Amino acid sequence: MKLFDVYPLIDVTPAKAEGSYFWDENGTEYLDLYGGHAVISIGHSHPTYVKYITEQLNNIGFYSNYVKIPIQNQVAEQLTKLSGYDDYTLFLCNSGAEANENAIKLASFHTGKKKIIYFSGAFHGRTAAAVACTDNPKIVAPVNQSENFVKLPFNDLEALENEFKTNPDIAGVIVEGIQGVGGVQIPTTAFLQKIQELCNENNAVFIADEIQSGFGRSGKFFAHQHAGVTPDIISMAKGMGNGFPVAGILISPKFKASYGLLGTTFGGNFLACAATKAVLDVIEKENLLQNAQEVGDYLVSLLQNQKNIKEIRYQGLMIGIDLAFPCNEVRTRLVKEYKMLTGNASTPNTLRVLPALNVKKEDVKKFADALIQILNEY
């Protein structure tokens, strides 16, 4: 049986990994500055991560939410401590798309309305409602198309205000803490504050999609915290499990739970929670929020004013580097000549850098030197 061919693959086969590095089947070392779409948050094969998952697997790996799973409460307590959302509740699921599906559903249940505002450049997932509010027509099947999802220009306060004035059926607004696939586009403080204000005034739900930008990547636990706003629902995934499939939503106390309102078979299982607990412990004990900010600042300082770099957008270790030309050839050369992995975005000139939060300055210095050397040749 062949695999369904939907992924353009880099010709690299990781066989072993540790920290910010992996080795292929021939023992060749690669510097990983992408982490599988910002998933590797505390480094490959972190000892705490391996220990927690191994110990949990030796006891019990899985049961559904048909029984008590106390480690879920431990995760919720740690999330409270690190995120500051002490009066919110936690619903655990499996993927970022599923987290956003549940956030959108909860917003509609709560308000009794059905319109969801999203923004140009957005990527919220590939499932039914999540893809309907993703700004990529190529991945929106006819069955997903819906008039219930309203696209507005990103960072446009006037367009947002006008939509609320003319549309009484807005259930919620969904926005990424930082747009990832969209090219590391950062919402302005005024924009996020206006979303919160209009949602509060119009019985709508403010959903912050922190799937890629959360869990410390921006230098704060959630990227929206740079703007001082308080969303009603926060969706999480990617770095939450350091490679184990984990996701969830944090839910404001304004929402009332009831049996059967939301549900999941695999979400919140023992192994998933062990993975998340390891990530939270390491973020706290190794002070990774500060490291993300410091190393991100350091990398950007090395790249400022370099030839063929037009703009750098970043918060912490979520970094978008706009080149003077499409980045694909540069990415390929980084892999083949320098053994370094980076990412791209829907904006073709944007090189996306998403290393582990405990990446070292000497590692990003190697990358900066390699990138500068390549760009100086054009």
C-alpha cells in the first residue's frame, strides 16, 4: 500500500534526536529550527519528557473520559500557575483543529448566534468549521463553504467596527495570537483590544487561537498577553505536548458546562497529560519564557540590516524573516549545505523560524551566519 501523496517532503529522514538537533539514518547531524511546525517546545527527547511518559506508560497509557483521570487536574493546576487564568476551566482534546472546532461550537451554543468573524491570512485548521475560517480557498472543500464565516482584513479596526454595526448575528471573533502560516503577522494591541471591546458590547465570544503562538513561544505564555487582553476562549495545541498529540481550550467562567456539551475519546488521556505536564514543568524550571525572549532578541539582532532581508517580524521565538525574493531556494540550501531546517509560510518570501524554546544562542548564531552567507551571494 502506498501513502496518500499530499505532502511535499524534504529529503531528510530523522532517526534520532536530542535538544535542537537530530541525526538522519546515516548519522548526519541537523540543526532543527522549525520543530515540526512549532511542536517541539522543550527540545527533542528532553529527559523530563522521556521520564514522565515512560513512567506513565508503565502504569497505564489510556482510558477515556469515562473514569477519573487525576493527572488532568494536575495539568489544569499547572496551566493556571503559568498562564494566570486561574478562574478558567480546561477542556482537553487532540489537535489544534479540534480545539478550534470546540471553541467555535461553544461560542455558538453560548450566544445562540451563528456568524464567526475571521481575518485575512488566517489559518485555524483543516476540519469543518476550522477550515471554513481559514484564508486558503484551496483547502476549503465545497462541503465546508458557509455563509456563517465572515472574512475581514487583518488589523483593520474600521472594518471590524462596521461589521458589528451591520451584523447582529455575530457569535464570535477568532484571531491568532500571531499568524503563523500567514507569515508571522502580529496583531496590533489596538486591534486585539478592539476585538475584546466589541465582543463584550455585542454578546459575542472572543476566541484567541494560540495553537502555534502559545505555550511560551512568544516570550509570554500566550501571545495575546503582550496586548493585555483577556479572551473568552483560548485554543492550544502544538507545543503543548512536545510531539505527543495534545490540545485543549481554556474557557471563561461565563460559560456553563453541561453533560454532553463537548466530548472526545482520546483527549486528556494519561499519556497526553503526562506529556503536557512534562512541558509545563520544564518551561517553569528552565525559565523558558525568558529564554525565548532573550534568544529571539539575540537572533534578530544578528540579522538586522543584512543584505536581502527586507523585514523581520517576531515575538520571542516565533520569527518571520522576509527576504527580497522567494525563500524556497534559501531553505533548500540551508538543508543541503548547512544541515539546518527552517520553515516557510503562505507569503512566499517569508522564512519561518520556530526553534525549541530552550535553543541556545550559539545554535541560532550558527543559523544567522549561514543565512547571511547565503544571502550575500545574491
